[in-house]
Amino acid sequence: MNRKRLFGILAMVSIPLAPPAAAADAGKAGSSTAQTGTAPSGTPSANAPAPSPAAVASATTHSDKIALSRPTASIEIMAEPSKVWKRLISNEGMNAFGVAGDKKRGLEKIGDNLHATIAGDEGNVVVTHVAKDAEWRAAFEPDKGNYICSVRFQLKPQGKNTLLTYADWYSDEKAEMVDRNLKETEKSMAESLARFKGLVEKASAEKQ
């Protein structure tokens, strides 16, 4: 909460008022004090002294070392990058990767976001990088804030086909569960890629 200085006005009946010159000097002194002390709003001025080392040392800090898992999987899709890209950023495409969210909201440009459920966790998906037909990245912020997650899709032409690489990087604070969780994630990623591949290739075959 911001502190405010309260200036009291004293009416002295028995003491005569100071002459104008004295009042001007007093005003200058007050101005000088304001410049070297604290701003009226209560925030330190540029000339205010820095906190003492003892005060900084008394701050309470806490740190954790946790594992970062970085599983990556790839699959070749029989469709050119532009077609894979169009399906990838659609709601249908995101659903293939387990993103169940608002079907009326897209994730096509940086800053686009939606509240979704991923692997049973509710949170916000926010697009952080877009290179059309080449790369799409997003961050997933779970509502509980119990881990961090970054998702990346990269598309590379393979003749008339597309090599789609899927990376799901996340933190894991339970050391005893890191390997188990990693294996389950890798299995889920492979299944999602296969599901998405079928979705794209089926759509391409129907248009031919």
C-alpha cells in the first residue's frame, strides 16, 4: 500500500507570521529536502540510498532443482507442408494432439490463446512463435502452476511429403517418476502423430 505524507497546518495566534523573505527561504529548504529524500508518492527518489547489505541478506529465498524432460518424435505425412500446416493449427488438428478447448478460437498467430485441457490438466495455451508452413510453438500454463511446458511443431518438406517433428518439453519435480512419465509421454506423442497423420492424409485423399 502506498504511503502518503500528511502536512499539518498550524495556526499560531500568539506568534506573528514570518516575513515573506523567511517564508521563501523555508520553501527552498523544503524543496531541497524533497529532492534528496522520498518522492511525495512514497517511492524512493533517484538519490535515495540503496538498501543496506544486511537488509538484502534478511530476505527469504527458496530454490528447487527439478528435471526437464525433452521428448521429441517425428513422422512423415503424405501431404505438402502447406496442407499439413492448415490442418495443424485447426481445432481438429489440435484435438488430435490432446488439446481440448474452445472450438471457436484459433491458434494461428502469436498471442492467440485459449483455456484448454491437456493430458487431464486444465490451463492456458498461448502461441509464442509462428513461421507459416514451417514452425509453430506454444506454452502451456497449467491452472495449478505446478509445472512448465513448451510445445513445438516443425515442418520440413520431404519431396511432396512433410516430415512433422513434435517436441513436448516439460518440467518434472518428482525424481522417482521422471523415467516413467517420460515413457508415457513418448507413447502418447507417437499415438498423437499417428492420429494426426491419418487425419491429414484422409482429408487429402477425399479432395483428390
